[in-house]
Amino acid sequence: MEYTIHKEFSEINPQEWNDLLKASVSDTPFLRHEYQRAWWEHRGGGEWQDAKLVLVSACEDEKLIGIAPLFIAEYEGKPALLLIGSIEISDYLDLIVRMDDHARFLAGLLDFLASSLPFDTAQGEPDNWSSLDWYNLPDTSPTLAALKAESESRGWTHLEEIYRPTPRIALTGDFEEYLSRVEKKQRHEIRRKLRRAEESGRGLRWFISDMSDPEAEIDNFLKLMEQDQNKAGFLHEPMHAQMRDVIRAAHENGWLWLAFLEADGQRIAASLNFDYGNKLWGYNAGVNRDFMELSPGWVLLTYVLQWCCQNGRYEFDFMRGDEEYKYRFGGVNQYVMRGRLTR
């Protein structure tokens, strides 16, 4: 296997990248070429000001075998290699490699990284590294066990810990069957809030945006998101630009699913999702605080889940976070993990 470090995303063909991802151990929207490139351009909305790209590919007989989308930055006082997308806004990360190639790709990658870094520091390349610190690995990823095995064979220090819960709702195509699995009191509450909003006489309707004017629709979403004080603080200028580019990239590549709820002729809630891999990934949401008596967030989420059932999506993934409403709607925990090797 021949490993190469790339200075630019353009050095790897986007179609080859995304085709490999579809057969990879972790096929998520956060690992697509367009998402990773957008994240890197903004360094995660300014989360990593001084990061340096360490984008590694491996080929065999001129065939792309694996991609390790990495960067190096100071983390917890030492230079560490992290996965592009770390840590705050990319819910699932991993290596991009088929299961059959995974173990040997990772072993070779560690050998390559140990021998090839630092590069030419006179050229401003990354300094040496002391650890791999990989966040947001799905708890089902073979990377977790492989990191442990490699640490034992190399005599490196290994850490594995739960980082965040990622509640999900399994769906069978029948909305009433889904509701039957929700705790009785909460099932009644979902129905009551939906009925009250629909009978309010305020012209309630929901719709999936056709993105005919992408920039205007992105504005509409971000304005609703910013009505939450915590989210408004999160959306500082660099993060605002990051979010716009992520939404734009998802739309241009066919996996954006953005819905709005209206009442009194106004947009009162928004649900930003990724429609990818026959499931809906719930990325973010916003509500108009002046319409809370209509429970706009709950109502729109109910419509979203109905749509998932009617359109054959097998799962709604709330992604990271343990907010109470996720469990009231029947979310069942899985987890993303942190895996670290220190040499």
C-alpha cells in the first residue's frame, strides 16, 4: 500500500472519495468530500485556528484503498493528530476504508505517520505529534478495536471512552407503530400538541423547502436558529460562515432536507436534516419564540417523523446530545466514542 500526504483536498478526486465512502466502515454525511472540504476551509467555524492539514490516502495497484482525513494541532498542551471535523459540529467521524482493508490500512497508516512526520519544518509543515486523538467514532466502528490492538502491539498508551450519546428512533414505515413504542404519557402529549396546533385556526402548514432560492432559505433557517440564545452565541461570525457552507454543500450534492412550519403566514419553526443512506440525520433546528403556545418544535418534529415513515426511511438519528425531548420522542441511545493513542 502506498501512502501519500496531500496538501489540498483537490488532490483526491471527489467522486473516488465518495464512492469509497459508500463502501466504507462508516458511511456518514460528515465524511463526504464536500463536507470535509467545507469544514476544513473554515477550520470548524474557527475551532482550530492553527491547524495544519494531514490528509492521507493509500493506494494499491492504482486503486484508492483508504483515506485518513487528519489535521495536526495543539490539543491539551501537545501536538495531536485529529480527524477532520473534530470536535463540535461533526457528529460522526472515522477513517474511510472498506472493512476488508481496514486493519492493514490502519496499521500501515500508523507506520507511515510515525516515519513521515514531521515534514520539512523549514517549509512550515507540521511539527511532530505525540498522540492520535479521534473523537466522534461510532460505537460500532472497527476503528475502536483496531486502535486498541495497535496500541498493545506498539507499546503505546491507549484510551477509549464514551464521548456523547446519539439517540435514534428505529422506524418501520408505520407511524402508528412508531407511536406505540413511545411511553404512553408522551404519546398522548405528541398527539395533543399536534391536534391543538392544527385546530388553532392559524393557518398551520409545514413544507419541505425546494431551495429555489438557496441563500434566502439558509437565511430563513439561521434566523430561526438564532432565536435560541445559546445557539445565537454559538453562531459567531466564523461559525455562521461555516454553517452556510455546510448547508450549501449538502444542497448542491443532494442530501439536504430542510423543512419549515408556518402559522399566521410566518415561518415559526425549521428542521435542518441530512437525507442520506435512507435515513434522516437531525442536524439542527430553530423555533420562533413568539409562537411557543403552538409547540412549534414538537409539532414540526412530529411531521418530520410522519414523513420518514411515509417515505421508507428506516431511522431518524437525533445525533449527539442528551436533550430530554429526544427521549420523550422515543430515542434510544447509541454513542460516539473517543479513541486516543499516545506514543
